[in-house]
Amino acid sequence: MFSTTLLTFLGAIATLAVATPMKRTVSNGAAINKNFADPGLMLNSNGVWYAYSTTSSSGLVPMSNSTNFKTWTKPTNVLTSVGAWATGAVWDPDVREISSGHYVMYYAARRNGGPSNDHCLGVATATHPNGPFTPKSTPLMCDLASGGLIGITGFKAPDGRLYVVWKVDGNSIKGKTPIKIQRVGANGYDLQGTATTLITNDASSSVDGGLVEAPSLVHWNGWYYLFYSTHNYNTLKYDIRYAVSRSVRGPFSKVGSFLTSGDFSTAGPGSTTVLNIQDKYVNMAFHSDINGKNSSGAGRAMWTISNICLSGGVAKPTC
């Protein structure tokens, strides 16, 4: 009786802490000041923040956690293998708590036996956000004729329906780079229905460098905000922009820039994850070049913004 009451009390405290809006703050420099590219961000139901990174010296999928969104633990590996269908590194991991004790990791990896640009999307599951995550034996989806697929993230709509959003990597074959969405089942990975294109790159490469990528979708007060990056990730033109819609499947209208090099002393900011926390506030994680000019050398560090400003289809880092 005592233990049950205590657990209920602690759970209520964690829920209250999660629901309390955070102070609007951009991390003063990197939140994780080491190579931690393409950070996937998740808030567990117990009130602990988790971040997951593209493959680095810290592991196949490095993970770090935080209880206050400020101080993060040393990254440790949480993925057992890239999967029987794939080889090499993992890109853009994104983890979602689908239900109690059921966590799904979405990621991109190169298909076995294919060329370097032959990427598909994979799924791994675990019973805890610390892992270990075990990959499925086959990919979630491929689109090799269009250039492959990367940059997958999960999304839960206000009605409870689950979706995945991803980039068609058409720039690998000098093609278009549409960002698409498709429903998934209650387990987080059974595909349902057909895919819908949300946005694609502009006809003129001067606008977005010939690509849009790294999508992250969030709903706030009747608006869907699709955050994405443009230009080559290895340049200072890499950035974060956004598009908006009143419907989860669009049509989406591109609005403009959200974060560019020089803002808050960032360099090539991009590949963001944006999370709505119980309709109380929205937090963001993204990466920025450590050396201040490109991703070479030390790589890309994770930065964060707490309680970003979203209002009437307009998004700002602070307000």
C-alpha cells in the first residue's frame, strides 16, 4: 500500500514537472559539446529527456539523457546492430514512446550490397529508452529509384493517430527531395494507407540549395509546423526553416527562416527535432558545427532551445 501510494505520488510530481512551461532559453553554447549530429529528441513519460545521435565514436546510436534539459549525461550506445538488411552507419535516429514499455527507433542506413547513396529507413524496438534497441530484419521502406530515403521522424497527431515523416534523398541522383508523410499503426511502424508529399525543394537552387531535408513536424494551437533544413549540411548555408498548414497532410506553405548561421553564435544549424509537451510548451534540439565553419574535424554538437515561440502560423526561437 505504501509503495503504491509513493509511486503514484512520484508519478504525479514527474507529470507536474513535465507540464510546467520551461523558461524560454537557447542553450549557452552546445548542450552536448562533442560530435552528436542529427539529434533526435524525446521526453519520456517519467519526465526524463533523451537525445539520440547519428553514428559517431560514441557508438552506433549514441544516447544522452537529462532531467532538466540543461545538463546531459555522457553519450552511450543503445543500438545493438544496424540490422540484417543494412551495413555501416546509422543516420538521423528518432525515438518515440509509443506506449508504456514500447519504444520505437526510426533511422536511415545503407542497404546491404548497394552503392553509398542506397539508403532505406529502418525500425528498432526496445522496452526502455536506454535500450538496447533491436532492429527489425527488414527495412520499413525504400525508394531506391528516387534516390533512397533518409531523415525519418515520428509524429503523433492531436487525434492520437501516428505518422512517420521522411525525406526522399533525390539530390543523391540530381533529383527532387520531397518530404513525405504516412500513417502507421498502433505499434508505431506498420504502414497504413499511402504517402502524401508535404513540401519539396524549389525549382531554383538559389532558394534552398537544391534540397529540403531533416523534417520534424509539430502541432500547436490549430497549426501544423513542419521544420526542415536546406542546403548542404557541410556548409554554413545549412539552416532551419519551416512551413505551416491547418491539416496534417497539407497543403503546407513555406514561411521562411527559423535559424541560420550566426544566430546565437551557431554555425550551420540544422537537423532539428521539435516536441510539443502536453500543449504546454515546445522544445527543440538541433546540431551546429563545432569548428564554426563546417562539419569536418570535431563534427556537429547538439544545441537546444526551450519553449520556442509559435503563434498563428509564425515560429521564432525566442519572443
